[in-house]
Amino acid sequence: MRLALLGGIAVTPKVVIEDAGILVEDDEIAFVGEREELEEEHDWEDEVELGDHDVVIPGLVNAHTHGPMTLFRGVSDDKPLMEWLMEDIWPLEAGLDADLCRLGAYAAAIESVRCGVTCLYDMYFYMDAVAEAYADVGIRASVSHGMIDLNVEDAEEVREEEFKEAERVRKKCDGLKDLVEFSYGPHAPYTCSEELLREVRERADEHGVGVHVHVAETQDEVKEVKRNTGKRPVEYLHDIGFLKEDVLAAHCVWVTDEEIEMLAESGVTVAHNPISNMKLASGVAPVPDMLSEGVNVAIGTDGCASNNNLDMLEEIKAAALLHKVDRLDPTATEALEVLEMATVRAAAFYRSAEIGELKDGKAADIVVLDGDSPRLRPGHDPVSDVVYSAVGADVKCVMVAGEWVVKNGRVVTVDEEKILEEFTEAARELASQ
């Protein structure tokens, strides 16, 4: 199938093309350029005429989230991280099962695609059920079972069970659509033993999959890791040979200059979560320093219990603004750089396809922003409009792997209304226990 998208303004993101023409062939982009050139040199079977002011961008990538935590949106706010976790979130999580996590993942996928997200990196529990929901909605994902084996009874037995569950999820992902892939998910160096971390490293190398881990989110975490290992988190992971190009390190708020150099040399992708970090008062990650040292930085929302939404357009703006005010420097982060963090930079962790750009040969993950939105007028600078003006409600259409997932602001792959009704009822019942 060859489909032409005609008109609108394409933000690739490096290049802005007025009156664009994009040709999609099956699940890939076959041409991106001016409409006139597309019409002269190519033919197609079907076409979509876009509005003159519509803005077309690559699908956004949410580099760190916990999808099923949509179930806990708004149940606990305004608390420090560990108090929030131990007093409210962990007790609620004890009541989770596969059906609840599946519903939470459906809600997360629906919210995400409606906000222009075409790929997300998720760590949580019952991830086989989560993977099924993501595949059904039609969103790309890398899913990880969150693994913990420190400060528990029978640690060796627990570690064995964690790997058993991780392998079960890995095999499940192998049998799903190509959209969903597996990554190992050791929770964090303050909750995982060195034995677990080393085995994760070995298995990731063996199977050629990624590793998703929380690193240096809070000052307390840094103190805990240093107390247990004598080293700071990044230093510790570096010294045990854990850090490689296949590692996605979420947060990295409390890292030193030396640790930033380690992240850069190892090729790690850092997932910056500005809104969650602000809400939990975890701190401000030194993103400008990371970028200047060559660290690959992406952007994530974290889970809905600590954000409290999955709107990556909102997250992009927060990422752009936070470092300006933190450094008292309006040039600390720039619009195009931040947009790349949410697209092509974030794509580095996903292995199943080449995503993150509107470019010949890349995956056909395409988002159309509604040019009739007053937020996108007068349109002096489309990159500025995407980063500083647009919100999730401005998303009109979303394509993933050449298939429409959102049309006119509604999900077309599943029964959105029915799912959200079931999800709401289940979430309220869970919170009431």
C-alpha cells in the first residue's frame, strides 16, 4: 500500500518543509519533501489531504514510564518519593494482578497515542499482559519486568523468580506483533544486588536486548548505594561493567561530572523526567551538562502516579523551561534540541525498527497536529510551536508502522469508550481497598 500525505508543514525534526509531501509504503516512509516534488516523481494508491497549517512531526517517544500506574492517578500527591512509595503506592501495588495491569496499560496506550506518542519504554509488573494491551492498541513499546532482590527474605530464591518472570515476558513478546519488544528491568542499584545486575548484563548480551533501570533519582538513593557499595550509583554500575549502549538509565538527577563522563563514554541513553522530578522534589537533572558532554538524553513522563499524565508535548515544554530557570540562562536548552530528545535521540533504545525521524527508509510513525488549533497560529516557527505551544489535545491523527491508530483525535484500533469505563471502575475499586 502506497499512501500520500499531501500538504501541511513537516518538521523532520531537523528540517522544516512547507507544503510537504510524504509517501508511506507499507510500514516505512518512502519519501519526504515538497509536495510538488512528490507529485512529479511518485505515484500512490491512496492519499490524505492535510490542512495548510497542519504540522506533521515524527511520532514522539516516551522514554520512561510505568503504564499501568494510570490506575493510581491522583491517589497520592504532594509527598517525598520514599514516603509516597512506602505509605501509598506499594500497598496499592500489592493488590495488582494481570487483569488490572492490562486495563491500566490499555488506558496508558490510549492516552499516549492521543497525545502523539507512538513508542514508549515501560517498566512494571505483569508485563506480558501489558504487552498484549500495547500490541492491541497499536503502539510501539519496549517492556520490562521490574526486578528487585535487595532487602527481601530468601533473596536467592526471589532473584531466581524474578528472572523466571522476566524470561516469561521475553518469550511472550517474541510471539506478539513486531511493535512490542522486551528489555530487562532491574529496578535500581539500591534495590538490586550485584549478582542480579551482573546476570542481567550477561543475559542482555546473550539475547541482544536492552536494559531499563532507574539511576540516581534522589539524594537518598545515592546515599544508600554509597553505603552498600562504597560508590555512587553511576560509578558503581560503570565499575561492574553494567553500562553499555543498550542501557536506558531513568532520571540521573544526582550525578557528578565524573559520572556524566562515564555515561557519555558508555553510550547510555538517559531518560529525563522533568515533571515527575519536580512533583516529587527529587531535584533537577544536569541535562545541559550531559548534552554538552555528549550523553544521549531522551525525555519520559514517568508514571501517572507521579506526573500525573502521559502528555509528552507537555513534558517537552517542561524539559525546555526547567533548565532555563534552573541555570538562569534562557539558552540552557533550545527548542530543536529538546524536540530531538523526544524523537530521534529517544529512538536509540528501540531495536525493532528505525524510528524518530521523518526520513526516507524510517518507520512510518507520523503525528499530525491540528493546524486549526489557535495554539499553532500564526505559525512563525513550527519547531517553536511544537515545543512551547502545542499540547496533547492538538493531536489530530497518528500513524504507527503505516497504520492509522488515531483519526480526528479518537483511537480507531480499539473500543476506547468501553475500555476506559472498565478501567475506571477497576481503578476505583482497587483504590478503595
